[in-house]
Amino acid sequence: MAKGPLIPARYIFTALVSIGLAIIYGLKVNLSVAIVVMINSTELASMASSEASHGGHHGNDNGTAPPEFACAAPVSHSNVTVTIQDGPFAWPEPVQGLVLSAYFWGYLLTQIPGGMIAEKYSAKWVIWASVLVNVVFTILTPLAANISYIAVLVVRFIEGLGAGVSLPAIHVMLTKWVLPQERNLMSSLAYAGMALGTVISLPFSGILAAALGWEAVFYVQGGLSMIWCVLWLIFVFDSPEDHPRIHPVEFELFETSMHHNDHGSHEASKEAAQLEDHNNAEGSVVVMTPVIPDKPNAPKRRNSHQGHHWHGFHGWHGFHGWHGWHAGHKHHEHPKLHKEHVKKQGHHPVHDHPNLPIPWRALATSGPFWAILVAHSCSNFGWYMLLVELPTYMKAILRFNISQNAGLSAIPYVCLWVFSIMWSNRLDWAKGKGWITTTTVRKLSTAVASLFPAACFVGVSLVGCDRQAAVALMTVGTMFVAGMYCGFLTNHVDIAPNYAGTLMAFTNTAATIPGFIVPAFVGHLTHGNQTLGQWRIIFFTTAAVFVLEFVVYTVFASGEEQSWNHVVVEHKSAMEKHTAKEVLHESESEQLEGKTENP
């Protein structure tokens, strides 16, 4: 038995994807911590008091206000928290909301283009460019802040443009690199980078800001992230076949897994087989059409980018059409030799499905698709409330200092990261036993990711200034959000594996909208009015949004592949039949003309 690689290429890929997401999310949230010490709270309080004295409102000096305005400062050695941590910028809450939300305006615009580019060309380079843009403009943030808050808006907007392409592109690459038996665990490890980035960035940002000043948050984190950009180029490739150093044993594992799932897929694959028997001019489905060799006796091979979507990712039911795999045919040659063979035949690498038309009408009337979109959007509302506004709440209401704030803000994400691994592992185990279906996995995970956080937000509203209880509830609520990784976030590939990257781009575009609604919403309610009462409104609203997510997803979601995933097959079959009729008609016409000329 051949010995496998010491560290499999797919493990290296998963680790670097997770770190890449950690960098993107870490550079996203570092401003949430840095802004706490960038803002001159004393000047803002003075401005608010002046406005209140002219407008007939009560004073709002944080240092002398009653507990209803903000909790009393904790009795400890650090009871000088608010006054000594003022920064140079007197940006009021609405401006702070704009600065924090500018990232999401850019993030919104590149979701769909990013997914399409990743599917058509190279997802590897799309992800690399995404991280590089965030790194460069993070380093430029202090310079922009000293110019104007408008310059910060521009820098953050560009960071968002870069980050927007990351998730759709990662979705595309995961379909190529994850084996069926490792689907939930490997994908959860990859996506857990979002939590990992937060876990590292929040306390690290607090330490840097307290020790070296707020500028160090951006310089140090941006500089260290450059290391990943080099490692990604060295170790990551678009697919197993593109990897020049992948171990033959590991590559054979991918090939065997694909062949096994090709024969093990159920209803959609049966339909595909019937189509192949009915019309052997096309493969199992439209993009499974085998490469036609130039020479009559040449063997049929996949081209160098076809055949890499291992549909074991997140409970996919076999290979329903992306592989270009001819039924019953399997090769064992090393990917490098295979690519050279393809080039000799004159075939050029293309992505699996660069020109698949999107079934817009079916998509617009698909209940499972809308369930994912609504769940994704609602979940992100709560996620951004925790991610972006939690440090502000902990400083303005619970009165933690910057070091405590950053450290305590990170604790929930440590729990989220651990829980995501444990939860996905148990789901894989239960599903492997045949106890639960893919639909059950998705709905149960989404229920965990919505109902428990909703209850915790209500709890935080009720405990008021009880710091220990508030931190405990935030930790538990954030931890259970991890259910989304095995819930709606991976449901795209269940219902339409042929359009997984595109669907992810669509739902993530809609889910980005809360990214700039949340800071604006919180900024509007708390402007000059940082009270427990206002934050209760914010938290109850967030809980209601989580409940809406649960209801809509439970009613409409499905883990089964949808019929419109194969609409392209029917379209192509009809076109080929129409073309065949035209050819037959032309042939008959030529025969008639020949008979007329030679009576």
C-alpha cells in the first residue's frame, strides 16, 4: 500500500483558506476596537452637553450620569477608563456609523462579479487579490484618518470592494478541494477563520492600541498579513489537478471519491444517465459533455479545469453535472502528466461552467433559495451587531476600558470557533449513521444559530448593568451563531451545485446590506443618548430579526437538489435536437437537388 503525504495538500489549502478569512475578518473588525481610542469622548460629551442645554435635554456627561444613562464605572484599579483614553478625532456617532459601514458599501458591490470571475477564471488569484487589497489599505488607514474622516470612508470602501469577492471565490475552491467524508468538518474549519480572525484581532488590537497607539493596530496587523500573501502563492492551486506537487496517493483519493460519488448519486444522477442514454452526444448533464479527441482512437479526458467539483462538500448528493466525467471512465495518471496530455490534444483549460445561463424565473420562484437569502440576511444583522457594535456597548454602557473591552469582546468568538468544530463533527457522525437527513442538518443548525442568540439578546437587555451576566450571555449567544456554518451558509450547494458560487454571491450581496444598516441604526438611536433604554431597543430588534430567520428558514428551506439545477440540460438538448433537424433538412435538400440535376 502506497504511503500518503506527510501533510496532504487539501489540509494545507484548508488551513490557508481559514487564515485568509481570519485576515479579512480581522482587518474588518480592528477598526471597531481602534475607533474606541481614536475618538475624543470628552469633547463629544462636551458637545452633546452643549446641544442638550440648548435643546432642553438632560445632561449626558458619562462621568457623573446615573446608571440609567450608563452603568457606573466598575470598582477596580482601572476606574479611570473613560477620561484617559481619548483620541484625536471628535467624530460624532453618526460619523462613526458611516466610517464603520463604509466597508460594507464596497463589500456589497463585488459579490456577484467576484463569484462570476472566480467561476470563469481562477478563484486562487481572486482570493489572493482580495486579501492583498485589504492588507494594503489597512496600512494606509492611519494616513487617511489624519487627512479626514472622508478619506477613511474611501479607504474602508476600497477594502470592502476587495473583501467582497472572497466568500464566493472560497465557495468555488471548496467545491474542488473537499472530500465527501470530510465535508462538514473541513468546511467548518475553513469558515471558522471568520471567528478566528475576530478572536485574534480584537484582543490584539486592544493590546496594540494601549501599548503603541491606535496607528499600530493598522501597521502591525497589515504588515504581518503580508506573510500569508506569499504562502498562498506558493502552496495553493485552483484544483488538485492544477497542483504540481500533490502526492499521487492524495490525487488518487480525489479521483476515487469522485468516481464513487458519480455512481452513488441518486435521483438527479439517474435523470442524467437517462439523458445520456437518450442522446449520447451530451454527457450526463450539459457540462458533463466529454472532451472530443482530435484523433479517432484518442482516449477521452477531462480538460485541466473540468472535473474538480467534488460534490461531497456539505452533503452534496454526488456529482450532478460539473465534472466533465464520462460515465464509466476513470484515469489514474498524475495530474501534471494529465494536463500535458490535454495540451497535446489541443484543448485549453477553461473553468467548469463559464457560460451556464442562470435560470432566473425558477430562481425567483424557488422557496429554498429565498429561505437561504432571508436567513443569510437576518443572521448577518445579528452577526454585525455583535461584531461591530459590541465593543462600543462594552465601553459606553458597561464601562470597560480598552484592554478589558478587546479581551472580553474576543471571548465569544473563541467559544464560537470551538463550538463550530464540535457541532460539525457531531452532525457528520449523526448523518453518517443515517439518523438525520441533509434537510434536517440545515434546519437544525439554523435553528441553533437563530433561537439561542435571540434569547441571549433578550437576556442582555434584561440584566442591565450586571457585567458578568451580560458577558456570559453575549458569549453564549455568539457561540451558537456558529450553527450557520452547517446551516443556511452551506445550503447553496445542496439545492443547486451547478450554481453554488453564483447563489452564494446573490445571498451574500443581500446579507451585506445589514453591514451598513446596523452601524447607522445604532448610531441614530445612541447619538447623544447612550442609555440602557436605547440599547434595549437595539437588542430586542436584533432578537426579533433572529426569530424571523428561524421562521422563514424552517418553513421554506430544503436540503434537496432543485429541479432547476438541470434546466440547462433541457435547454441544450432542445438546441441540439433543433440543430440536428436543421442538418437533416439540409441533407435532404441536397439529395433532392442532386436528383434534380441528375434525372
